[in-house]
Amino acid sequence: MSTPSLNDLIELGAIADAQGLQGQVKVRPHSSDPVALLSSKEIWLSLLPRREAGASTAQGSLRAYKVKQAKMHSGTVVITLDGVTDRDQALALKGARIFLGRDAFPNTDKDSYYWVDLIGCQAHNLQGEHLGEVVDVTENGAHGVIAIGDPFSKAIKQLVPFVKEVVGNVDLSNKSITLDWQADW
């Protein structure tokens, strides 16, 4: 299997520590509902630190691991990786960033979306005004928040709650979101 580019992978979390004595790793997921991480059969790890947007990262820094088991434990994900058999090997992976190909994510229910799929969507309001492009999606505890702005400068113009009262329609095939929102809010 050839090593993919980091641009083709989605970062799902990072290894925070070793768990136990038999090589399991404790993962700090980026999502409050890490369904893709829990269902993955193979992950990619990078020990290189995160770079600024646009900077290249060596493709050789990625290494594939088969996932033997993944489960939730006290707010983290505990993963058993093939070939990592003791605590020292697990500790050597501390700080590694975990990636997965988008095609390996489980299918979603109708009206459910992976946040990564929303990034790049053009946002319009009910009056047809173009509000900008979704440049980021975050969690504030109660619900998701989409950041609408300029995709080139990453300047954020508006933060919009991603709730059913505001989100009218999401058309991922056309990369479009219709919002009950005004440009001057």
C-alpha cells in the first residue's frame, strides 16, 4: 500500500499516553463522538508536529498501523495497535497525530454530517445572498458552530450555530448550505 499525502487524510486525534502494560495507547480524540476513530481498521500515525497551513510535511513521516481493538474509556479512546506489544513501544508513540482516509469513515444517517464534509461548502441565506465559505467547524459544548469566511486568508466573517433552527438545507453534492441567517448579523 502506498503512503497517502497528509492532504488526503483527516486528523482524528493524538496519542496522549500509554494505557496499561500491553502496548495500548490512550488517544485524545478531536471529536466528542469519535465514531470514525472507534470503527477504523487501519490508521496512519505521524510523529511530526502540526505545521502551519500550506507548509509541506514529509510523506515519509506517516506510518500505517492495523487497529486490533478500539474502545471508549473515561473520555478517551484506547486503541490496541498491531505490532505495539508493550508499554515502552506505546510510550514511543506519545504525541503522534492520528489520521484516517475520508473513505474509511462509516456512512452517516440522513441529516447527519461529518464536519470535515462541511468545510468548503458555500453558505447562502434564505434570501439567496452569498455569506461566504465554511472554513472551519468547531464544538462549543451545546452544538456545532460553523465559521464562515474567506478560504484563502482564513479570515472568519461570521460564526453561525449549526442547529436545525438556523440550518435550512445542506447539499454536500453541490457543496452548498442554506442558512436562516443575515449577512450583517
